[in-house]
Amino acid sequence: MDNNSKGGWKAFSSVGFDRKAALRRLKKAEVATTRHAHRFLLSRLHHARLVRKEVSIWMLLMGIMIAGMGVQFAFAQTGYMVTAPAPGGTYSEAVLGPITSLNPLYASSSAEVSFSRLVFSSLYSYDNTGTLRQDLATSLSSTKNGTVYTVTLRKDAMWSDGSPLTAGDVVFTIDLIKNPATRSPLRVNWADVNVRAIDSYTVEFTLPVAYAAFPHALTFPVLPAHILADVNAGALRESTFSRSPIGSGPFAFSLLQPADTITKYQAIHLVANPYYYGGRPKLDQFELYAYANQADIRAALQAGEVNGAADLENVQKSDLGASYTTVNAPIASGVYALLNNTNPILSDSTVRKALQIGTDMNKVRAAVGGRVLPLYLPFLDGQVPGSPPPPQLNMAQAAVMLDNDGWKLDSTRTTRYKDGRPLQLVITTTRDQQFQAAANELAHQWASLGVKVTVSSIDAANISTQFIQNVLQQRNFDVLVYELAIGADPDVFAYWHSSQGGANTSGYNFSNYANANSDAILSTARTNVDPALRNAKYVAFAKQWLSDAPALGLYQPELEYVVSKNSTALKSGAKLILASDRYSNVVDWTVNTGLVYKTP
């Protein structure tokens, strides 16, 4: 604007403010407002007084109507809405460690096995009824002679980094397991099996002989070839992958938190895998807290630090807060007193039979406490229809058998001797509450038969003890109280065939049991694809096994799973092959609740 032009800034700045005129205008507005208030409001208040009763009644009626509508809405809402589990949140679970590797080929502790099931997929897996179901596989076929199996893979499976999962990954995994440099404990199951990829989504397995239970072997974890192809098999355990793996399961690895002086536990942090073919889990995150012992898990529950806990035995109400409950599920395994058949004393079948009929298994199970089931055969109760009945308890007959075998009580009538040698045994077990209780009860009962017994407990979780190398592989024990994973199929070749025994072997015949008749039965039963004939052979094996008494069946364990009441996790009535099968429905686990509409 031109400051010198007419009507410019100088003209505007010359305009003054007339204070008196402004006051006159305000006074005029005040007078007008007061006049209107008297005319239209105050002068008519007496009319409001005349109808105040009617106004009050109408206001009361309006209040009642509004309140009624609120009550009606609240009651009506319950008819079409309900409080239900809602997606989102983090589920934290306490398990026993340690965590030394995140590679599923080396998983040994409960924490490592749990991690493997959450992060990795298999061709087949077990649901919470113990039934084998398709996982990565969509179909399975075999040749008539049962030596060639063909598996078709689903085409929507991906690794958590977005790469496709193909038949090449399956072949790579088996070749890696078979490689001696990998040092995988799974090698013994695959050493003689050939595998090849027919195309990107078809895999062919060729067996040296027919194996009726082969579908159950297809539960191995599949590893990513595109990540590990350039890793030397001998360095796999120490590789970056074993610390930060890529999987194809419902959850993906995020972080491994080491233990410290404050937390006292290792923690694995997982996130929902957005590429999971089974659908994104309802949980956003899953955390595994690996504790050193059961006492620390109980303390975590009492402090309300976790949503759930596995690996506890004999759970008491005092272990739990008001917000927790327990779910029990039998596991397809058995706890046995494995008698070393090459031990100078236990090589005598008469001594083994005397221990068999001289042991009250009801008292053993009572001593163990918690939830356990009877077990007296080399497989689960009811797994082989027509099996022989359990041995009958007869301590008097057991004492006679030992007497007749030359084992005589000494003058104190506490210990038996034969040729100047005492009837002395050491029961070895791991530092497991139930195993130790069973071992102590056996020692107590056998002492009444004149057996001098001591119990040795080993901390299997301590690497320095080398329990597997020094005790299991060396068969360095007299009697071992130990758990054997039996599985969904009664094929127990690995535990009782003589080829799987002997010191310094990787076989699982820890009792060193050897019987030509049993060997023949076990060998032919696993290659027979006729269910009826297989069952008949296992019945015959059970009779021979009970007669030879290479071990004593003590009990079938149950998983005692603790879960917070506001969480949805393992359901009651489940039957598990392995404890980690509790995750078979993990995509549906929740920790949150919310109002949802009812479906018709």
C-alpha cells in the first residue's frame, strides 16, 4: 500500500478511538438487555410456578424412560454378545532348561524341544489326541511292498523370512541328519534311508526293507537349505543359525536373552510368524522362560510371572496362585527300572524274575505321587490288544526263588550272599523328583528281600556329568530308573533288539537285553504291514519280555500343565505323544478376552 496515497496508512493511522461514544453504546445495550429479561423471563416466572408439578412429573417420567432403556440395552446385550478369548498379547511359559542350541537337530532339554516345536514344522505331526496328522505334507503313498514312500508337500509353506519351503529343504535336512559330521542323535533313524526330490513339492523315501511305522518317522523338523547350504556340517552346532534360526512354524525367533543374577533364567522371545501356512496365531508373541529347576518354576508361578508352566511334578495348591489351574494329559512314554542284563548279578534271570514279582508297583506309583498311570509292558497299556496280564505280586515266592538260586540271608537276615558275594545293587537315576521317589521306593522294597541297595542320583542337566556318554552309552549302571519315549506305534525295536545294545553304541537298548526269539519277533513285526499280524507278533514279544524280565515297568507319566485362568491353552482330555505336542493347537492360544457377538 502507498503510504502517501489518499486512504493509505497515514489516513488509517489518523483514525482515533472515542471512549465516551463506546461507553454510551455499552450502556444502551445493558438497558436493552435488562428490559428484555424483565419482559420475557422474570415477568413470566409465575406461569412456571403454576405448572411446576406437571414439569416435575414429566422430568421424572423422562428419567425413568432413560434408565429403562439403559437396563434394556444391558440385558439385551447379553443375548447377542458374550465374553470370549480375544487375539493379541503375549503368552509366557516356564520350562526347564538349559538352552545350549536353538538348532532342532540338537534339541535335548525341555526348553530346546519346546522351542523347536514352536518355530519349526514337520511333514507330519501329532495333534492333542495323539493322532498323526498332515503338517507340511498333503498326501502320503507307498508301494505295495512298503519300501518306497512318496510325500507331496503343500505349496503355500514359507520360511519366516518369506522364502518358499520346497522338497529341496526336506532332502537337505535328511542328508544333513545322515552326515556323521553333523553329530545329530537322529542319524540312527535315517542312516539307511535314501531320499530324493521328484519335483519342487514331491519327495520320495526309499527304505532298505519295509517299515510299517515309517509315517511316524516323518515328524522330524525341516531345516532351510537356502540358509544352511554353505555351512559346514561339522560346524553346524556352533553356526549363527543355531543361535538365530529361521523356521516355518507358527512363531518366528526374535531374541535369546541370557540368564543373569537377577532373572536367573534364560528367555526366548518369539513373534507370530506372518507367513505361517496354518494361519497367523492369535497371540502376538510367545516367550519361553528356561529355569534351572522346578523350585524356580514354582516361584515364578507364585509370583505370577508367567501364564503357564510345564515340567512340574506333583503340583500342589500351594504351588499355585488363585489365578492358575492345572490340566493333566498322559504322555506316550514309560518309566522303567532298566536292569543291566550284563551285570554279574542281574545276568541271572532268576534274580530279575524275583525282583519282578517281589515289587509292589502300586506302592511305587503312590510314592511317585502326582498323576501317573499303570505300566507293566514294553509298550503302553492298551496299545497292543490281547497282551498278557501283569505279573502278580508275591514277595514270599520271590524270597523262595532267591533261596533256591543260592542267595541266602546272612546271620542278621538283612543281606543275601552267594559264594561269599553280597546281593548288592546300585539304582542310578537323574535328579528328577518322581524318578528319585521311585528309586527310593524300589530300594526300600528290595531291602526287605535281602538286597543291599544304594541310590545314586545324577544331575543330567549338568554338562560336566556327561550323563549320556558316561552312563547311557557305556551302560554304566546296575539298575537305571529312566523314561523311554514309546510313541504312537508299538514298534519298540530300538529299545529291546540285541543289535541296539552293548557299551559304546548309539543304540537305545540300555538293558543290553538279548533274546533270539525276541529279536526275530521285533524284526518281522516292524516289516509287516498287516495290522493284525503285527499285533499278534507284539503279543508274543510281550510274553517273552515278561518272562525274561529285562526291565520292570513302573508307570506312564502325565504332563501336569499349569495355566492361568484367563488364558486359553492346553485343553483337558488331551492325550499327547510327546510333552511338546501340547502346542499342536498353539495358533488358538490366547491371553486376552473381550466382548464378541454370538454366532447363530
